[in-house]
Amino acid sequence: MANRRAVYERHLTSFKNALTLRTDTLKAKKVDAKAHSKDPTFRNIKGKIRQFERRIRALDKVQAINAEVEARRAERLANPKVKEKKPKASSAPAAKPKKEKKSAN
């Protein structure tokens, strides 16, 4: 996970740098700031930034779940459950008392 996160962050910084370069290029062309959002390259770069930010957030969620699982596992290993032994039934099965038949008078 750490390797994947490092790659995602490297891509994210790369796209952020590309975005600043594109913004500077558009400013040099004297394009209005509102028109930046209509530029296809600008929109593509912004989309890539959102994509990698979403991937990093997903990694954060997975890492949080994994940390919780590890904590539970450590707790379970530290405090193992003690199984209660049930008393064994006597070896001879208990005989049920027979019901007496009613006599017909």
C-alpha cells in the first residue's frame, strides 16, 4: 500500500505542476480566468487531479480498516477466550419414568 500511495502522490504532484503550467500559459495568452474551465487541456488535467485524489482517499479508508483489523486481532491474541467445559452426562442414559396406564373399571 505504501508503494501505491507514493506513486499516486507522485502523479498528483505531477498533474498539479502541469495545471499551474497550463494556467500560466493561459494567462500568457490573456485568457479570462472563467474561460479556463472551458479549455480541454485544463479540464483534462483537473480530472486527473480529482481521480488521483479519490484514489488516495480510498487508500486512506482501506488503511484505516486494516489498522482496525490489526488492533482487533492483537486484542484477540492478547485475551484468548476461555472455553467453558460442559459437565458430561452420565454414561448410562437417564431412564424416563413410565406413565402408568389407567385401569378400565
